[in-house]
Amino acid sequence: MLLSMGQVGHAQTVSNTLGLAIEDADFTVAKTTAEIRISLVFTLGISETQVLQSFAILQSIVTEWKNSSCFEGTSPLKDQLYEALDPGYKNLENLKAKYLRFYSYVQEGIKTPGATCILENKMFNDLILTEEPKQLVSLRTGFALTGTAAEVWAKKDVVRAAAEFSMAYNALFASLSSEIDEELSYLSLLTELSFPQNLRGSLETLSCLSNTNADFEKIEVLHCKKSTSKFICELTVSEPATVTTYMKLIPIVYEDVHINIPANSFLVKDSGTNKLIILNCDDDQLTLPTCTVSDKHVSCTTSLQEHDIDASIAACSFSYGKQNNFAIRLGNEAILIHGNYLSVLDGSTTVIQRPPLLIYSNNEVKISSLQEEISFKPTVNVANPRIETTKVTGGQVAAMKVKAYWSKLWDYVISSEFLNYISLGLEIIFAPLTLVGLCLGCRKGTGYGKRQAKIVRKQSRKDNYKQNMALLQNRSSRSSRR
């Protein structure tokens, strides 16, 4: 809760300087990008037959081990060493199946990379798979598990060598498993046209790419193709060709409103001209987004640059702000505190000024909201400890709230949900009128039908009368002739 003015004061210098936004830190963006085509080639160094041979060696080591005569019956030696190879051996079939999966990514037929810039990697380390089992065989010949359990148990050097061998055997399986899982995941992602982020570092070795940070590059997998002992994927890498650094500004929250900056846009200051502008960026989650200068909001940025609060309120749009970051450390090491229902401690001293605040302090600063507490320990020695408060008046904050209210209301009015409600309301209003109109139409139609029937009947009687009279006249004229 906010502290009242009657509470403990603060000995630091206090000045009213804060406006509607404040400078934070450098913000580097790409103004132009260059697209480079790269072929990513994964190769197989050994055949399926060689893979199966290596696993056959690992299988034979276990078979020979467990058939040793010293493990007959029960003994302390058997308890300690008989199952010593099982941790690795239990994964043998599963691991072999994983290695054979690599061969589903190749097929007979020569296909070439589509780019001149090529990054080549092995699908897996074939050297460790082919050589390590042979070294284990050589190591195994260094001690003999012959004789009875008691005889071998008495040879402490043999028992020690057997224990060390079992550790080496199990360690090989652990090493193979960790490597192969990662390599298989790379191929699986590429098949889904998704670039494995762990391969970004490998791109730095390519001379066709510039020396910019690999995190700045956007990578798209176009397609992949199988070839003899190769899996080839075609990529396009977009990297910054022109890089510009601005000073980013943060909108200051007044109670619960702040200047509205569109999504994926930033309020920045051009370091060359000191002019405030809005940048529209393609993706603000990237380390180095590609941005263009917006031709909108010019009157807003101009008034902000002139520190004209009233003009800024008139020219800018405002929105209600969430207090996820009610306290942050700025690029100059000052602590910005803004929002509602906050209490602040500078060291052991209570800060009585209302947020928003900018604190320069050599003490630990603690800020508490209704849900959480954030603390900032000093990172530099501040030569002039002070507190900067706002120069925005209560009336100006009220004007900001009014604009935020109408903006939110308008957004709701034009939303599809609201329009659905309006449509439903109009249907409810006009449905009775439509029904009444139909009823009146039906009634009018019925009356008209009756009148028409009467007219028809009258007309029929007149016609019959005329026909009868004509018939009588004909008969009388015939009689007179006779």
C-alpha cells in the first residue's frame, strides 16, 4: 500500500523530472539483411556391416565374461563381478538399433549440394564405435579370469583389473548413448524443416558468413534429400547487412496507464540526431530484430521529444498497463519504480514519494507490491544519490486515463464478440415486427381471395342469364318462321 506523507522522510535530493517515457539502454537492430544459401551435409563414415561388427565384439566380451569358470557356483567374486557389465550390456540392443537408424537417412544415388557454401558434419563419431571395442578386447586380454573363484579372489590385482575393465565397458556405452541421441535429434529436426539450434555455433566456422553474432542470424530449412552415404539439407541464412544502434525508451506507468506502443514496436532515440521515432520490428523476440522506421505517430514522438506533456497527451494513444515489471534497473543503473500499490525502502529508509520514481542509491532498494517483493543491490558507486519524481500532474494523469478508457472501449466495440451481440440484439428487435408483417399479409391475402370469389360468382350468374335469354330469342324466331 502507498505510504502517507506523514511517514518517515528521505534525506536524499528529490527533483521532479520524470515525464511519460525514460531512456533505458542501447537497442541494436538490423536495418537491412542479406540472404545466403548454405548446404548442410551429414556424412556416414562406415557401413552398416561395420556397425554390426562393433556390436558383435561388445556382445562377445559379455558372453566370454559370464562363461568364465571362476563364476561357477556362489562366491563373493561372483557377487561382485558377474553382473558388472550389465549396466552397459542391457543397452546394447537399443543402442545398436539407434545406430542403424542413421542409415534410413541415406539411399543409393548421387546427389550434390545446391550451394557453394557447405557445412559438413559426420552423422556420428564412427571412430569411437570402431576403435573403442577393439581397445576393450585388448584391455580384456590383460587379465585372466581362469581358475576357481577362490583362486581369482585371492589375486587382488586381477580383481582390481576386472573392476576397472567393467567401468571402462559401461563408460563406453554411456558415451555412445549421449552422443548418438543428440545427433539423431539433429536429423529428426531437419527432416521436419526445423534447424537445430545447437548447430548455430558451427555456422561461425563458415567463411561465407560475416563475423556477426550467430544468434543474430535467422535460419530457414528449405528441404532435405538423401544421397549415397550423405544426408543433404539446403538452408537460407538471413544475417544483418546493416546494423544500427538506438537508445530504447520505456513508457512510464502512471497508476495503471501509459503511452501505448504497438506490438512488435519500440520507442527509440536516434543517437545521431537525438530524434525520437517508432520502430516496427519483424520479431521482438530475436536478439537482433529487423526494423523499419514507422511513418505514423510522428506528432506523438515530436511532442515527447519536446517534453510537452499536454501536447503528448493530445497526440499519443494510451492503454492500461500490466504491472509485471513494476521495478526495473535501467541502463544507467538507476531503479525505475512505477505502478499502483507499491511501498519502497531505500536501505532502511522508507521512501514516501508516490511512484513513478527513479532512484539513484548506494543502498539496497526494496519494492513491495501486493503479491511480491523485488530488491536491487547496488552495482556501482553513485556519486549523487537522489530520487527523481514525476512532473506530470494529477489532471494530466486523469486525461491519460480518459484516453485509455475510450481506446479500450473502441477496441471492444469493433471486436467480433461485440458485433455478434449487436447482431443478436437487432434480430430480437426485428423478429416480432417481421412476424406481425407476415400475419397482416396473410390476413389481407385471405380477404382479397374472398372478394375475388364473390366477383367471380356474380359474373357467372350474369353470363348464365345472357346465355339463357339468347337461347329463348332463337327459339321464338324459329317459331315465327313456321
